[in-house]
Amino acid sequence: MVACHRALACWPGPPPGRLWRWSPWSSSSESWRQFPADPETWVSAETIYQSLYVQSRGALRRELTKCLRTGRALRQPGRHAGQRKSRILRDMVNISQRQPEAADRAVPGHWEGDLLIGKRNATAIATLVERTTGFAMLVALPDGYKPEHVAPALTAKIQTLPETLRRSLTWDQGPEMRDWKQVRVDAGIDVYFCDPHAP
């Protein structure tokens, strides 16, 4: 692809005697940054990995893998499904069990929550939006967005509402809601979770 594409073929490499040692992810990002208006020049990190570890052979392969940050000649496999940590929240209640009145937005007091994470994952804030009115509340998370920080912060904010406006809270299945039962009990609000990939 590089050899037959004029823009990429003219893309300057590192100075003689030096290696950039970019990761495939960095190279992929750079292809998009250098040529934002030319999608034909974009290359995914997976394509680069495949070129290095599957298509290249012999001396070329050794030369290319030296340019990787890891310097590995073999790609490390990803974790198997059994080794991955489950993101399923224990005993969570699916949105399908939420009161029908929440769906048509006729009765106030049903809330949707979300976690907004800032640049470099350094800061975060939670949002609560009432489904009928669109009224939004921001929940500060100065100590971080781990479950032990999110649950007390949500509880404190929800407790400022009249009981008639604490009908339900719907959230995605993010790990920050691991302590959702604490929110349900302490704030006096039913908590439901969206289907995966459909928040």
C-alpha cells in the first residue's frame, strides 16, 4: 500500500541512523493526522501488526521487529475469555423490568445517569438527567470514579430530591456502578441497567 500510494511514498522517514520506534497504534494515529482528508492513506494498527507478524519473513521481519518498542519477534496473544474480568454487575436489574411509566416520560422522577471522563482519565463527573423535564444535575467526583467514590456521591445528590422525584435511576453497565445496591438502599431509588452496548 505504501509503495503504490504517492503521498505515503513521499512521507519522510526518520533521519539516517535513527529509528522512530513508534508503536503500531502511534503509526495508525499518525497516518490519520498527516492525511486527514485522504482516508486511503489511513492504516489500522491491526493491519500493521499483521504485516509485521504474519506477512513479513526472514531478514525483513527481523529488521521490522527491531523497530517496535517491544522488540518482540512474536506477538503476545490477548487474554482468553476466561481470563478477562467480567464486567457484569452482580444481581443487576435489567431495564426491561423498569416501570412502564418511565418509558413514555409522563411521570417525573425517572432519571438516567452517565459517567463523563475527562482528558487522560484524570477527572470525571457523573450526570443525572430527569426523563420528563430534561432537568440535569452534575455530580462532582473529586476523589475519582471508582465504585467506592461514585456510589456515595450519587447517593448524596439523589437524597437532595423530594421522595416523589426518586422513582428510578437507569445506568449503563459500567464498573463504576458496582455498588449500585448501596445507592438503591441509601438513596431510596430503584436502579436499573441498560442492555450491553445500548446505553
